[in-house]
Amino acid sequence: MKIALTAKKRKNRKESTLYNIKAAGRPKIKNLDYIRHLKRPKLPSGAPLHVTLKRSASYSNLRTSEFKKIVKNAIKNTRKKGLRIVYFTIQYNHIHLYIEAGSVQILKTGMKAFTSTIIYYLKACQKLKKGISFFKDRYHLEIKKTPTEVKNLIRYILGNTIKHSGTTHLNCAYTFSFSNKCKDFILDKPLFYLSKMFAKQFTSLETVS
């Protein structure tokens, strides 16, 4: 039996190669707008993380008081897993999180608790559409290793409302910091050295406007 060295496309969009004759495994996603399902990188000790979660296009605006309450419950469950959320903002179709995780396992269990809690409460409110996933894809992860990267990330998250809305002032109703005195959200104080460097500088949202 001859084995084709070149990829042979099948109807199910899987490929047969010399090393994968039966074309087993996950089909390749050709849409570049999606995040490839690759193995997560190792986390350097003390490196803050930037996580972005996007909703599916089939759902409406996330900036509602009802969804904000759901995120509040998700943060509570995430804290139980050891994952610390220091800053976050809710935008029209995505969420930005500044988090600290001591290990890959904490990141894995913490983000699973965060996303599953959101799905649970959306089901309870009958907001989920049958057969349509709420999140567009798996979360996007960026590791910040230098002080400049961390500073820019904090400014980006706290000032993200200005970028997307075009206003000249910050809307604090959907952007939160650990230093804000807000009864609705109690976020975790930063423990990593890179995060503590700018903790006093960004004591209020007005500092980034």
C-alpha cells in the first residue's frame, strides 16, 4: 500500500499524512480569528498575566448590571482556587483580566471556575441560546515579564473604556481595580513584585486619563 507523503484533504477537513494515516485528532481551524488549541506556555515565577475573554457574536452587550453581578460571583469562585484578579474591565464584547497565578495548575483551575460560573448563572437566567456557545473561543493569555509591559498593561485595562467608547473620561461602572473602594467588587491585592511596583501609582482610575 502506497502512503502519500503530501497532505490529502478529506470531506471532514482532516488530513492524512505519513505520521497520521487515519487522519485522527482535532480538525484544523482555518479561520485566523480563532485561537489555536496549543499547549499553554510555562509560567515564569512572579509574572503577571493578561487574560482576554470574548463573547460569541450571537450574544448582546456585556455591559449590563445583570452580567456584572454574574462576574462578581465568578470572581468569588475564582478566588477559592487560588487565582488572584487584581484589575479587570467589562467591555461591549469582551473582558480583560489582570491576574496572578502561582502555577499552571492554579491558572487552569481558576479560569475554569471563572468561565463555568458565568455559564452556570447565564443558564439560570435563561440567557444562553441553544446550541450556541457563549464564549467565542478559549481565553487568550499573555505573560508580562518586564516592568514596562506590566505598566502598559495596567494603563491599558484601566483606560480600555476610553479606547472603545471614544469618550474623554473613564466609566468606572465597568472597570475595577483592587484599590477602588467599591462594595460590589473586592479584588485581590497584588503579591508579585512586578505588580507591587505600580500599585501606588495607579491608586485611582483618574491616573490613567
